[in-house]
Amino acid sequence: MAFPTLFLTGAALPNQERMKVVQLHEYALHLIRYYDNRFGKHPRFRYYIYNLMMQHRSQATTSIFVKKNITDNFPISIKDLNIRLEQFPDEQLAEQVM
């Protein structure tokens, strides 16, 4: 519903169930290259889809980091992480968090 002039029926959601798996970047590229070029010409849609792709990439990276480090006695909560960083200034931990 954010772009009613682009999605006239409101039925083209990226999270919609599909018969074939469609990656977000493929979906975005298809829309940008759409035959009437309405998505590519829109002043804000390109930034919206770019932001959405960055959010998905960030969430994927975060889940990989958590899966990798949760078993290595890594502090689970923010409070635990703050305590560990204050009491034990460990460069390796700071590098892992970054």
C-alpha cells in the first residue's frame, strides 16, 4: 500500500507465496526493468527497494553471526555483552562483534 500508483491492484508483495522461489534481488531487478519503466522512473521506489535489500542482507549476516558464536560462550543478551566488554576488554570479542 506504500506505492498505490505502481502496484495498482496491491497484489504484488515480495513475501507473497509463489510456485517458484524468487530471490528479493531478482524480484527487484525485474521490477526496475519492467516493460513500462514505471518502477525505474519512480523517485522513491529505487531507494525503497535498495533499503529493503540491505535490511535482508543485514538480517542474514546477523543470524549467521549468532549461529556461529552462540556456542563459543558468547554473551547472549546485550547486558551480558556490555558487562563482558567493560570487565574484560578483549580485542577478539570486539572484532567478532564488528
